[in-house]
Amino acid sequence: MKILITGGAGFIGSNFTGLMLKKYPKYKITVFDALTYASNPDTIIEFKKYPNFSFIKGDIRDIAAVDKAVSGKDAVVHFAAESHVDRSILDPGIFVDTNVRGTMNMLEAAKNHSIKKFIHISTDEVYGSVKKGKSVETDMLEPTSPYAASKTSSDLIALAYFKTFNLPVIVTRSSNNFGPYQHPEKFIPLFITNAIEGKDLPLYGDGKQVRNWIYVEDNCAAIETVFRKGKPGEVYNVGGNVEEPNILVAGTIIKQLKKPASIMKFVKDRLAHDRRYALSSAKIKKLGWKPKYTFTEALKLTINWYVINKNWWSALKGKAFKDYFKKAYK
Ligand code: NAD
Ligand code: TYD
């Protein structure tokens, strides 16, 4: 089996690639990634020790490069995307180009090369803010941010390729991931690394927004389960087992790192900030998957990882990062 993983140098994609390389030494695994600011080129260097691994530096917006990479593969797992809500508010255009057009390029190449399995990685943000209960796969899609709207478009285009062309597409919609190798612009790693550096933790609005956190290893196990057992044309929600307001997550980080509560600072809210995400994972649980980690133990592991791997994240918090933050807080 020859598998192409797009976005395999990013947070979830690199964790998933690591899992697949270890679990399936006989599969040939190729990562296709443009190595944007969000990528971890170091993980690609680590993967090179596996004889079944190869890497292509390429952009999913480039049809010819995509077509060449997909040719000769049996399956595609498509993670590559612009992934940060705050950046999509500053600059929506690249989100449409990469997430919508880029995904269409992937689907078109998959159709032309008769790919036998196409896993499209979507998100719980397609459902929009959830007042009560939990989102199920058949719920209406009501995305809020340009990021979520671009992911909704790509999710629906992927399903259209199943319905129209019978391309064996399966969609996973996971909740907020956290764990090793997540870029420090995202909430949990930003707060952990800022606390380590003795900087303030900028909590948006009243800090009572709720996210359904999942440890990245659990999400990768879910995607691997769907890869083996998922049914073409189906959508699978992948949610963690906790719903936690941001202010409580921030409090736990501060406590574990033995920092004063005064570093938590309330700042201006994000535009159209979704109040709550909550997923029902009943459907994927029928395939035999369930999360292995509690939120408490996974957060502890994650904090320890960032404490030990300061070299990795401090390199990502340089000038470009500071310039982005200045713009984001204007
Ligand atoms: P990430 O930003 O950490 O990584 C994205 C990767 O895609 C990077 O390696 C980047 O270089 C690559 N990439 C970006 N644009 C590209 C392009 N034009 N061509 C080729 N490669 C490109 O993202 P992540 O957090 O690992 O998310 C991966 C996927 O999972 C995304 O599709 C995202 O929407 C989805 N998702 C993420 C979360 C989360 O909590 N992080 C939750 C649900 C779904
Ligand atoms: P984020 O990691 O950006 O994920 P998403 O917006 O896709 O859910 O943010 C998670 C939550 O944390 C979200 O409610 C916004 C909030 N947040 C802050 O309060 N401060 C911050 O500096 C960031 C980046 C996020």
C-alpha cells in the first residue's frame, strides 16, 4: 500500500505520520507538504530514518505538483491546510486558496488516478457554535470564521466527489487537538510557552468559551481506525472526553508551572468568537475507537513536553511570530 499524507510536517499530520510509519513498516508513506511557517521540518528529518518514508516539498495549490505526487498512490490522507482562526480573520484569502482550491486539486488528482481511499481531515468548527447538546454528523453546518467556512467548503466538496464521481472519500471532523509539536500560536501551547517565559497569558473576552479538547494521539488513533474500517461517503466526528472553559485550562497550566495567577490577562475578544464546540463521537465509537487519555493526564504530558523541548518552540517564537501577534492584537 502506498499512502500520500498531505500536511505531514504539521502538528496533527506529523503525529499521524509517526504512528503510520511505526504501525505499518510495509506501507510506503510519502509526506507532501509546502513547509509553511506552521510546519515542523525537524520531524521530517526524524522520519527519514524509516526506510518506508519519503518526502515531497510541494504546494497543494499547484495542480501539476499535486497530480505528480498522487500518481501511483493507493490512498491519500489530507491534512494540509491553513489552520489558525485568528490568521483567517487577518487574511482570509489564503484560507480560501489553500483549504478550498487546494483540497479540490487533491480530489481531482485522486479521481484521475483512481485513488482507493481518500481521508479528508475536517473539523468540528464546521458546525459553528453549539448552544446545547452535541453536534452529530447530520447536523446543519453553520461555520463562523473564514477558517471554519473554508473548511466547511472543502468538507462539502470532498463529499461531492464521493456523491458525483464515486471517489471513496471519508471525512473526519475532530475537536480541538493539543499535544507535542503544536505551533505556539495556538491556545494551549501559547499559554504553556508564555508561562514558561514568564509572559502574560492573553485570555480572549471573559475566557468562558468551551472547547471539547482531544489529545493528538487519540485523534491520530481515530483517523487510523477510520482508515481501516471507515465507510466511503461517511463522516465521523472525533471528540475528546472533556468540555473545558479556556479560563480553567489556563488555571491548570499556571498551577502546574507554579506561576502566579496574575499572569492571566483578559484581552479584547476575537471577532465572532464561537462560544462552545461539543461533539458526539457515538458513530466512530461503533468502529471500536475511544479516547485513551483523560484531559488531565494528557495536559500534564503536553506541559512536560514543552518544558523539555524549549529549543523546538523558542525557534518558532521569533520576529515573524512577534510581528503577527502585534497585528492580531491591534
Ligand atoms: P498545522 O497548521 O499545524 O499544519 C498544517 C500543515 O499543512 C503544515 O505542515 C503546513 O506546512 C502544511 N500546509 C499548509 N499549506 C499548505 C499548502 N498550500 N500546500 C502543502 N502543505 C501546506 O495544522 P494542524 O493543526 O496539524 O491541522 C491539520 C488538519 O487538521 C487541518 O486540516 C485542520 O483544519 C484540521 N484540524 C485541526 C484541529 C486542531 O485542533 N489543530 C482540529 C480539527 C481539525
Ligand atoms: P485556538 O487554539 O485558536 O483554537 P480554535 O479557535 O480553533 O478553537 O483557540 C482555542 C480557544 O482559546 C478559543 O476559544 C480562543 C481562545 N484563545 C485565547 O483566549 N487566547 C489566545 O491567545 C488564543 C490563541 C486563543
